[in-house]
Amino acid sequence: MARPSKYPEEIRKKAIELYRGGLGYKAVARELGVSRDAVRAWISNYRRRASSELPLESDQKENEYRTARLEYERSAAPLKDVAAKYGHNYNNLRNHIKNKHPESEVMHNYNKYLRDLQGLVARQAEDLQRFSDALGAHISGTSAPALEEH
């Protein structure tokens, strides 16, 4: 006979529910304040007993990395910063993106380039406004701020 669990049945059911909802072992453990090994054992037992399908381990990794991958695609932040923000190992996340989502790197570079270009356009607009102010002041004979070199 198996020894009784030190965790109540409600916690074990909640862990299975969270796991089925797409969270990985680590995230479920953090959410419920239990060990990752306990969550892994509960899921393993559930898989043996249950007839319903649970996501495969590879699907779980996809779900765990999805938010970080999407943020990386949409931001100019380095992948190391995104991995740290979501508590992922940088090398694992990098390999996941490289092997399963190569388009993410393209999207990241595109968005980074777009932000750089927007910054350049904004600086040029500011320079044009300063030049216009200085020219208007020169024509009207009033003093104008000196143009600065960038």
C-alpha cells in the first residue's frame, strides 16, 4: 500500500488542472508552493490512471516558452534579458527558438530595426525643427539658439 501524501487531494487536483492548462512542472510547483518533484509524481500517477490525454512533454515546453518567445519577437530586448525575466535558461530558450521557431529571430530583428529607424526619424525631425527655428530667427533678425552638432 502506498504511503499517504503529505499534500491534500485538492492541491494535487489543482496541480493537474494547472498542468493541463499549459503550465509546466516548475510553474505549477511555484504556483502551489510545492516541490517540482511532487508535481512530476502527481502528473505521472495521473497519466497512469487517467484515460484522458495530457499534453506531451514537448507541448509543455512549447507552452512554457511561448510567452518569452512572443516577447522576444516583439521587443528589442536581448534574449538573455527575456529569458531571465521569465525564469528560463538562456541556452535552452535560444535552442528552442532556433530549432522550432526560426522566424522569431527574423521578427525580433525586424522589430529592432523598426524601432531604431523610428528613433532616427524622431531625431531628424528634432534637428529639422531646430534648424527651422534658427533660420526663422536669422531671417527676422532675432537671436536664436545655436545649432548643435550631433
